[in-house]
Amino acid sequence: MQKLYKLTKERHCALREELVYLKTVREKEVADQIKEARAFGDLSENSEYDEAKNEQGKVFSRIAELEHIIAHSIIIETEQKDKGTVTTGCRVIVEDLDFNEREEYIIVGSQEADPAKMRISDESPFGKALIGHKVGDDIFIDVPAGRISYRILEIN
């Protein structure tokens, strides 16, 4: 079965825009670089040509990757049907029971995860532990350093 990528509407639009840019602008720029490098003569010792061909490979690879992600993606709704349960697309405020600290996370698909911005993948151990729980639930995550305990305080 093909893996489905869970994306917010905003991320889906951003990927589509990047794809259009790569296909319409960047691909032509690289083709021009290759054409210019060919004019320098012998291709066997032409570093500009090699560099342009490498860049072309990167562009084509990214285009293929984006087409695959877009073709196999589903849009997650950020407005939950059941606001009382943690699902992909919601904001969760939790309390670290060991340090009595509050933290706010957004549960997103793996393509949008950015732990530095508190965007946690629904496929990560922490994301998996949160999914399906309600306000007041305690969750426990086993990590190499031991067990981490959190309490869900709020779901938006």
C-alpha cells in the first residue's frame, strides 16, 4: 500500500507552488547554464558543465519528489470534528509532569514536522502517544533516558 502524506492545506499549496517554480523557472535556468557551459568547449574537462548537469539532476529529483508527495497526499483539516481528542492538525498544550513546565505543540504530518517550531509529526513517538487522547489524560513515553510523563491540558 502506498504511503499517504498528511499535509495542511497551506503546506500542500506551498509544495504545488515550489513544483510550478521548478518546472517553469528553475528548469529553464539550469538548461541555460548547461547551454552556456557547452560553449566553453571540451566537455570532459569542463567543470561548469559538470556543475550544471549536477544541478539539473537535483532539480529533476526534487520535481519527482514533489510530484510523488502531491499525488499521494491528503489534506488534514485543522478544524477538528471532535475538539476533545488529539488528532493530526490540532494544537495541544501539555504539562511535563517531571519539570512542571507547559509546552504547546502542533501535531502535523511527517512532511511538515519541525521540532524547533514545536511542530511534531504524528508518526513520531511523542505524536503517536498524543493521538487519540483527551484533556486530562496522562501519557507516558519511553525514551533511552527513561520514561517521560505528560498531562494534556488543552486541545485546540
